[in-house]
Amino acid sequence: MKLPVTSVLAGLALALTLGTASYAADIKIGVLVPTTGGQATYGQDMANSVQLAMDALNKAGPNTYSMVVGDDACDPQQAVNAATKLASSGISAVVGGYCSGATVPTLKIFGDAKLPFVITAANSTKLIPANPGNAFMINSTGNDQVAAALVVWKAKGYKSIAIVNEGDAYSQDLATLAQKGFTDAGGTVADFETVNHGEQDYSAVITKIKSANPDAVFWTAYDDDGGPFVKQLREGGYQGAVFVGDGSTSDNFFKLAGDAAEGVYAFSSPTADFLPAAKDFATAYQAKFNIAPSSYGPLTYDGMNLLADAITKAGGTDPTKLMAALQAEDYKGIAGEITFKPDHTLARSNFVVVQGKGGKWTLAQ
Amino acid sequence: MTLVTLLAQQLVNGLVLGSFYALVALGYTMVFGVVKLLNFAHGDVYMVGAFAGFVVLSLIGGMVGTSWLGVGLSILLSMIAVGFLGVVIERIAYAPMLRAPRLSILITALAVSLVLQNSVLSLTQGQVFAFSPKLGFAGINIGAVFINYKQVALAVVAALLMIGLELFVSRTQYGRAMRAVSVDRDMSELMGIDVNRVIAVTFFAGSALAAAAGTMAGAYYGSIWYFMGFLIGLKAFTAAVIGGIGSIPGAMLGGLVLGLLESFGTTLPGIGSEWKDVFSFTVLILVLVFKPTGLLGKSEQERM
């Protein structure tokens, strides 16, 4: 049988109209997070939060959401593989992005595939110039974190600090921003150190820090090494204040650092404990997964809901319309209001200062 | 902190780090001496040793506590268990390849490394475990230099193990057989030495030392994960080469030299922590250029 070309086109047009209609579409969302490796607990938590958001969205209808998880293992190489696989698995958009170093190389892949990407945790300022225009960051960036840090350090009257990073996109970015910020504010960075990820032995660096005798030490990398570092720092006899960045605000930090975590300050994205609006989220999360949500749960939950909201406003998943809808968003999530600057970063800073007390993070005075 | 104190403290740090490198380097050097194999899975044997020690300590911790006695016992049991693992690896993966070209067995070693790493990755989901025995913070002050008891214990255990190994190789029947096989395997076989058994003993001893280092590193640094063997494997190999691969005293010396290079490299202005690996690997290249056999290695003459 031979079909006239026009009727095929008409049928196609009909199918397209149906596909973009606002009712009963099946939408697949890619979730790029580390589900193995040192950062797996954060990644699993983010995937859980997306699932929780989808459960509610599917119940409310009309669209049905399902997710495809890509494991980046917090490793740039594996992230590229995971992103390429996601991009070819029929998804309409991506949510996630935890490790900045692993997220940077995926931006171009998702950009080329015209997939909108809501980044819910990664916040290195290196992501901003690497963004081909499809990515939207709903966590405050390193600039905001350093601004929050400077307020605290100034209030405490610190004259000199030591900064330790691991040379990856996230920790190096935060470390150099902090170094510049503190120097510009008239302080002295007495010691600036870079250690290898997974090195385990920090004794030489710690001895050097002790001899520089700074008022505070700022660890900018992740918790898997941050816990042991802080432990060794205290064992080595350092008495001053200790600060860690938002990559070390997990519960695992307390397991790894032990008693040394007491009194440590951290700059944290808003976690469920400190958000009145996140109470229902935390209860539902606990009921479904039998564990409390971790640091990036609320933001990732917001990220998925934001995306769904934008899909409704755009009348479907057409990439151009969806990205325009995201840029124009003014969404009120459980972690606060989400609007974007022209460079697709969050318009406000969302950092809170917390302190380790009795084996958990509490709001610092 | 005065400059002298700083340097003295870095000396202590370097010696502690160096004892780890030395213990792991011994396994590389012994296996290389006897079967001429660069056992790239050795770093991962160290990692498995750390996990074995962790499991043992969780099992016996309830009975003997997680203090010095508990840690001591878990080091011992981990050494035995991982020693046998080393023998099993050798029997399954290396024994059939011993007569094959050198390259095949090298690739096999890389495969064993990946198998060990990925098995532990799947079993642990790649998470970092806190290894936290109750060893306290106490220590002694020598002048202004602070040394905690953990560091002392570590250095003493490492020294005892190395002395034990040296006595084993130089004084016992098996040690003599080991040296004979390393000089000429075929001839040793003709002289009635059970070469397979000697190779098994070599793998047992090397793996047990790596397990001791792994368990001590876990207990000392406080965390273990599946990838912890990679970096130390590379560095212990470097230490073995600096000292002269195949030479047992060379591995001990190489380990200490590398540990000291790293801790002083971190302190030197213009090098710092960022460049310390560049610094120590440059030293490796210099050693190889000016003394290709390593610090204590003997040059081998090939007769035609």
C-alpha cells in the first residue's frame, strides 16, 4: 500500500499535537547523581527526593513522570558516559548534578541534546561559563558561600586563615574564591594547601598549618576526606576554629571525624531540619525510605517540582519553550523562592551557618 | 613553632608515612625478586587487608574491646586471612602464567587489581567506612615535638615485621630457598627445591605485610574505602624502585626515603602540598637516571 505524502504528514502533525498536549503525557526525566563512590549517600538521597516529588506529581496528574538514573560516581569520565547514555534514553529533561567536577563536562552533552538541566546541588562558579544555556542552577554558587563565610569570619575577628582543597572543580573554586575574598577584606591567608583525593595522610600539611598558626582552618572539599582531615587536625593538636564547605555537611562527616566534629562550623544549603516548609517533605521521606533526608533533599525535591511546573507552563516538553519557561520561573519551593539571574544562577543566596553539636548539625549562633 | 620544631615534626610524620610505604613496598619487591612479576594488584591486597581488619574488629570488638588488644588481634587475623588470599590469587591467576611471556602476566596482575577493587566496590557500594578504634589521643612530648602513642606503636610494629622478615629470609630454610629461586629458578628446581611452594610462601608473606599495613592505616587514619589501595600501591612501587626492586633492605629504605621526601616536600617553600608529588617523582626519575638499579639494588649481568 502506498500512502500519499500529505496524509502521512497530517498524521505526524496530529501525533505531534497530541504529544505536546497538556494532558496525560508520559515524561521521562534523567537524574544525574553519584550512586556509587564516596559521595553515594548524597546521590542516593537526591534520587530519592526526585522519586518523592514524582510520586506526588503523578498522583495529582495529568502528566506521568518516571526517572532514569545515571550514575556519575563523582568522576568526570564516568559522568560523560552516564550523560551520553541518559541523552539517548528518551528523556525530556535532567535533574541532579552533585559533584561540580563531574557536572561540568555533562553540560555540553545535555546542551547538544537540547535537554534542559536543573542543577540542584553542584555550585562551582566554573559551571557558569561552561553552561551552553540549557542549565539552571538552583543552589547558590561558590560566590554566595564565600560571602556567607566572610560575614562570619569578620564577625569573629579572624586575622588569618588556612585553606585546604583537593584541586577538583568544586573545592578548588571555593578555595580560590575564599582566598581572594578574605585577602580583599584585609585578612591574611596564612597557608593555602592542595591535597590529593583519597590520600589519607595529612600529617605534613597539618604540621605546616600548625606552624602558620591561623585563627581558623577552612576545608573546602567533600566529607569523605574532610572527616579524616578534621580528625587528624585535632589529633595533631590544632586548637583554632575549623570550617567546612557545603560538600562536608553530611551525617557521614560525624562518623568519620568522630569527636573532632564537635564545634566545627559548616556553610550549608538549607536542609530539611532548618526549613519550616520542608516538614511534610521530611515526614513523607522518612515514611517512604525509612531514613531522614540528607543535605540536598529539599533542593532536589524543589528542582523536580520546578521542572514540572515549567513543563505545565510551557505546555509540554519542547526544549525551547521549556527553557524559556524555566528562565521566567518564579517558583516557591520548600527551600525558598526560585528565580534566576540572566546567567541562570539562583537570584538569592541560600546559605546557612551550622555547627556540629552532639553528633549533628545545628544552626550556629 | 620554630623552624627546628617544624622540621623535627615533619621528620616524625615522614617516618610514620614511610613505614606504611616500606611495608607495602616489601610485598612488591619480594614477589619481583622471586617470580619477576610486578604485582600491580598489591595495592588492592592492602585495601582488602584494611577491610578484613575492619570486619575482624567489628566481630571481636564486643569481646576484647576496640582498644590496643582488639586492634592487635585484628591486625594478626587480617594478616593470616589476606596471606591466604595472596596464595589463592597466585594459584588461580599467576601460576598458569609463570612460563608465559612477561607481558601476559603483567596484564593478569592489572586484571586481578580490577577484580579486587570492583568486588569491594560492589560489596560496599563504594562508601567510605569509619574505622574508629578507641586508641585515644595520648602521646609523649619530646621537646616541642608531639608524638602520639599510635605513631609509636605503628613504627614499632612496622619495624618488628621488617626485622622478622629479614630474619626469615636470611636464617630459615624457606628463606634460603627463596633467595635461591630468585637467583635461578630452573637450577633451584633441579636441586630439589619445591619452587611452587616457595612462590606460595612469598605471596603469603608479601600479602600478609600489606594486610598489616592496611589494617594499621585504617585504624590510624580512621577511614577505609575501596580505592584506598590505588595511590599507596603506586607510591609503594615507587619506593621499591627507589630502593632497588628485588632488594628487601632496599624496599625498607625506599619507603622511608619517599615518606620523608613527601613530608619535607610539603614544607619546602616553592613546592608545598600541591607540588610534593611532582617533587618526589622527580627524585625517582633522578635516581633511575643516575643509578638505574636503585639505591641498594645490585646490577644483574647477563651472560651470553
